[in-house]
Amino acid sequence: LDAQQRRLLRRIGLLDIPVGSGVLAEVIGQSVPETTALLGALVRRSLIELLPDGRFDMLSPIRCHVRDLSAAEADDTDLHETVLGLQTWAERVAPQHDNFGAGDASWLVDVQAMQAAIRNACADPTTRDTGYSIANRIFSSLYTSMRTREALELLEGALNSGDGPAAIGAQVARRAGIAASETRGTFEGLWL
């Protein structure tokens, strides 16, 4: 493998979820066509697999081996760039307004990547506001596509991470309450 293919392989190895080429393009800092070419080379070598929905994944034994190789190099750059790439992608594809969002938004196929981006952003107090903002802005798309369980997991994850920005914290809590009531029963969301 050349250097770019190895970098892509290492960064896919850090993800525990299937992801699309748009997400991976942000993770490695390349254009989507360049990333697709690199992904094709990895698929041809059976290092990753192309799923029917167009996302890419890695088998567990290969992922473990790739992580072992990455750990031997003792370089935190890949982890940092992967987390930063996920957040950049999430910011780019999330609606710019908190009350807009279509039930057929293109990012919905990568909702697991969105969850990872929000989880990582909320885990760090310096980027928690970004995580809250993204979670709040994607609620409409999840709600209109009838994915209230995923909306609830995202919003509860943000709330459990700590206090977010005052301007949208209450709205995130209200939306989590709505999703909890629809998913778990009428009174489950009242505490939120």
C-alpha cells in the first residue's frame, strides 16, 4: 500500500462503525473522488468491504491487526485527525438552522458517524458547545424520518456529557423529552 492508502486504512481501523466515502474524505482530508479511488484499492485487496448501502466497513480481525500496527507506531495524529474529521463532516452536513431538516437528508445513512462525532465533541469540554449545536440541528431530520430512538440516544448523550450552552441546552432537553416520550412512553420524557 502507498502512504495515502495506509493512512486511510489506519483511520478506518479507528472507527468502529461503517461509514460512507464523504465521511472518510473529511477524516483523511482528501476530496471524495480521491478518497473513493483509495477505497477502491483497499476493497480490491479485501482489507475493507463495501456494504450494500454504499458505506465501507472493516472486518474485526483486520481492524484489530490495523490497530496493533498503529499502536506500534505510537502516533496520536491518526486518532486526533479522525475525531476532527468526523466533527468537520458533521458540521458540514448538519442543517444550519435548528428547525430545518428533511427526512431524506443524505447524512442519515451515516447516522452512526453523526453519533460518533457528537459523542466525541461532547466528551471534550472545549468542543461540547459544538456537539450540542450539531445534536440540536439534526433533530428535525431524525424526527421527520421517524428515527426517534436515534434522536433520543444522541440528545441524551449530549445531556449526559455535561452542561451545554445555555442558549440551546433547554431546547436539547425538551427535544430529548419529546423523543423519550415517543420511544419509551408518555411520561418517560417529563423529567427532561
